[in-house]
Amino acid sequence: MDTLVKADIFFFITSIAVIAITIGILIGVYYVVQAVRRIEGYAETIERKMKEKKEEVDDITDDVKDIVNDIKDSFVYNLLFGKKVRKRKN
């Protein structure tokens, strides 16, 4: 009879421990899922802002290319930095 009472106490304590550990794991999983969702939101925001900045950089690049082409086509540029004529070797 004494061993039966000890076994019941052991299984009762073990059951409580398993329930407590399971609840702890579930709480931990909940916080991990929340953190992953938050990180995913941050990643989407960063990706959106990077696309916006890329469009701005592309616009600036186009403007600079237009300015450089205008300068190269200008009379003063051609006067100062005219194209050199190469002689052909036969």
C-alpha cells in the first residue's frame, strides 16, 4: 500500500510538471510567432522603401545622363575637347 501511494504522488507531480512545461512552451511559441510577424512587417517596410529609393536614384541617374549629354553636345565642350582624328595605318 505504501508503494501505491508513492506512485500516485509521483504521477501526480509528473502530470503537473508536464502541464506546466507544456504551458511554458506554448507561451514561448506564441512570443516567437509574434516576433517573426513583426520582423516580417519590418522587412516588407524596408523592401518598399528600398524600391522607392531605387526609383529616386534611377530618376537622378537619368537626369545626370541628360546633363552630361547636353554638355557633350555643347559648342564649348566640343571646342575645348574636340574629337581627335586618328590616322589609319595601311
